[in-house]
Amino acid sequence: MKFRLLNDVAFHFVFGRASRKYNLLNLLNAILTKTGQEPIQDLELQETTLDAEIVGLKSCRLDIRAITSESHHINVEVQLMNRRDMEKRSLYYSSRLYTTQLNRGENYRELNKTIAINILDFARPTGTKFHSIYKLLEIETGEQLTDALEIHFLELPRLKENPMNFDCPLTRWMMVLSDDTDHKDREAILMQDEDIRRAYEDLGRLSADKDTQRLYEIREDAARDYRSGMDDARQEGLEQGLEKGRQEGSLQEKLRMVKRMLAEGLDEELIKKTAELTQAELDELKQAFSTD
């Protein structure tokens, strides 16, 4: 079976495990070169759930979270489907990652830089660049308020809208992530870049992990269901219908995914993390599915 690296389960399998953190280091250094910072020498992967501290505050699920040897906090998210909330979503995740660094009574000086990296399989409506970097700046002088927050958007569909530079490590990484890269170019990159070749060799090992492979297939099915639901909604031709389709498609996608994961016998903790459910919500769904 041939796996897509852009699938978030496959992405986490290759880049989000401590035994393969060298892949994440290589990818991050390719992305962050443009900012002029020194290459990351080492990092420690963290839990990917930030629990809400306040009742009613939505919790965050991050694809990959890490702390570098320079004490920078980084989260990487792969987003395949455009839910029209990416900017606010990334700001929320990175803000939570920044503020949860401190325990009660600790000094604000202990806060460390937070970097949010968003790899998108769609183009945002603004701009033409495939790699955009945002910081906190004074709007007239461009003076930087602080380097404490940095947000990156990498928009894969925009790769072909810009001159292709195969000598650029970031371009090579993004091309092998993109489903639109043809086989010949992908093979040329794998021959040229040892780091990317090693990541693809690790991707091939996913077939030996049956639980992860089943979860990969569920995520692929969910993505197809979502795209199909969006196509049906678009045919209505009205913005109201589109919005309704987005909301209902997202809910139905999650329900189908949870039902299949339960049927596959996957661990409940894995199901809750993947579907962003509480134990009470999962128990309620289990009861509902048992009466179907």
C-alpha cells in the first residue's frame, strides 16, 4: 500500500515520534532558514493535547508539539480541508502554547518564543506566496514588538505559482508533501536529498503498524467524505447552503470516523485525541451506535 505523507496520521508517524525526531529537525530547519535563526540542534517532542484551564474553554489538539534545545515552543499542524478559520485557529493554538508555559506565580520573563507552523493543502484568499511568516510589528515603522510569537503558513497549491528552486531544501520538502507533484520530480528529489529520502523510508514502515494503518485509512475516508459533502453543498449554488454543508459535513465526518474507529477496536484514548472528544461524549456516542 502506498501512503500519502500529507495525511495527518502519516505525517505524525514520520515526524511526530521521538524515535524519528531527526525528520522533524530536518523539516523545521528547512522552514525556519528564511527567518535567519540558527539551525535547531535538538528538540523534545511533547504531548499533543493542551487541556482547557477554564470551564467552557475549547481545548487544543496539535498535530505535533516540540520544545527545542533553545527552549522555543513549536507546533506544527497539517490541514487538508479549508474550514475558513485557519488564521484564528493558528492564533488560538499558538497563544495557548505561549501562555501555558507559566505556572502560577512564575515571572513573565520565563516565557519563551512560540512558533506556529501550518502546512495547508489549500490556498488562503490573501497573498500569492507559498510561504508567509507573520510577527508582531508596528504598522508604520515595521519595528518588531517582540519575537515571542511567529506564525508560518505554507500553502502547497501556491508552489506552482512561484518559480521552482530545486536547490532550496524547503521547496523540496513541500514538493514531496504535495499531492500535485508528479512522479518524475518526486523521484528526482528523493535521489537528490538524503534527509527526505530517509523520511520516505520511514513512511514505508507505516504498513508494519496495523493500528496506525487503520487510523490512516479512517482519516483518508473522512477526507473523501468531507470533500464529497462539500461538492454536494456547492451544487446548491447559495452561500447559505455552502455554510450549512460545511457545518453538517464536518459533524457527519467526525461521527463516521468515531464509529469506524470503535468498530476497529482502537484504543479509546487514541479515539478521544483524534476526534477531540471528552470521555462523556465518547460514552454517549458508543451508546448511540450500539442502538443503530
